Amino acid sequence: MSFFSVFIFLILFRSALSQEYLPANVIQLPSHIKAVVVSKSHQKLLIVKIEDGKPVIVDQMIAVTGLRFGDKIKKGDMRTPSGVYFPVSFKPGKTLPSYYGEGAFPLNYPNALDRHILRRDGDGIWLHGSPKKELLFFSSKGCVILKDKDLKRLSDYILLKKTPVVIQERFFNLSYREYINLRKKALDFINRWKKAVLKIYAGDVSDIYDLYSAEFNSKHGTRYDLINHYKKLFYSYGGNKPFVKIINKMVLYDVREDNKEFFVVFFQMGFLSGDEIKTLKKVLYISANDMKVITEENF
């Protein structure tokens, strides 16, 4: 090998070593929120925040998942679901059987993506403690299990119905440049969605319709049913100027083994409905393959 070839090789090798890779399941969070990211393959849980526009790991701990590998399909299959969930309550250990240790955070499984698109059933997926000093990997019935001391530590990061819990087969890492491109892709779509909602006030539903998949299904039915629901919700009386305001936006990236990838966008929205100002919390599930909303839910 020539000196020039060796020199080029060393430059490329050094560049590869210096490349920063980021936990890319977490794209955007408000400053007061941290995300929980669980890798079933690694049996590990990360606490991630956004700092200076990029995700930073602030804590990590062992996390045990389902006895059987792969994504959850049906009730009793001993698998832990992949997806983005939220802790909806806390159950103290004294109210539960002893094997739950210090307590449990029930998650909102199944969510709209599970119910209306993936057709997964079952329930009772919790993030809970264990009194055991050592945990046996891949031994849960579908829940995520931590040592009691770690559950106590985790509790300091969790805000009920606000802290996203991203459960994946494995951690998803990207270079900084790839991460920025992914974030731009998601935020551009959200801006288009907001503008399309504003157009509904003027009777124009073409843009919002085009942002929803032909396969869309939700509590309200098909995308056609949803647009009719939106027309009833977004309207103005007596010359009141329409507005749509989105705050506390969270964007997570859900990567599946079957090459399906989803942006999960949670936000609080204020808007004019008739002559009344209303608010709601909404979750959009967006197919990253074609950037179409495939389901959604109010939270």
C-alpha cells in the first residue's frame, strides 16, 4: 500500500471515530420533559433530553422485557410491544402483589396505532419495579421491569401523561447531519399540517386531506370521516379571526423491524371553534415512508 493510500485511510478512519452518533428516537421535547427510551435487545433504558438542539443521554439503567422476542401481536404472547407510549398513572407497591416491588406506571397500550392500524390487542403493559437484587434478562410477561432502586430514580424523570416512553427492538442512532435532516423532515410536516388546519376555516380541506393516508383509520373512521369532523370543529362566527396555536410539541421516531418507520407527534393545541376558544392534546402517527398521517388520537 502506498504512503498516499495509507494517509487517506488514516484520515477516513479518524473521521469515522470522531463522528458523533445521537439517540435519534428523540427528535424534539419541551425543556421540562425528558424521554424514556428502552431497547429490548440491549435490555437497557435511557433517559434522554434535548440540549442545544440535539438529544443527550442523562441517565441509564437495566430494563428487562418480554420472555419472547419480537413485537407484541396478541394478548398473552409474552412479548413487549414496540412503540411510543405514555405513563397514565402510578400504582404504589403496597397496593400490588409483592413482585411489582415499589410500584408500577401503567402505559397507554394499546394506543391508536396499535388499535386501528396494527390491530394489536391485549393490555396491562406496565413499567414496574422488582424487589429482586438481580434481574433475569428477557423474563417479563410483556412489561418493562426495573430494579426497585432504579424505579425510584426513574420516578424523578416521569410526568404522568407527558413523559414519552419509546420502546424499540434496539437503539436507533444517527450522525448529527442525518439527525438534523430527520428533524427537519418532521417539523416541516407539522408546519404544513398547521397551515392546512387554518385553511379549513376558509372551507378549503384539500391540503389537510392530502396529508392523510388512504389507509387512515381512527376513532372517527376513515380520513373522509375525520375531515368532516374537522370541518365541524374548526369554524368561526361573526368575523372572529381564526387561529391555531401549537405548544409543548414532542416528536419521537418509532423504528420497526419490518422497515416501517413512524413519527409520533404529541402537542397541545389551542384553536377557535365557533366563537369559543378550545384546547386539546393530540397525537399524530405519521408514516415516515410517505409522510402521511395514518391515525391520530386525542389524549
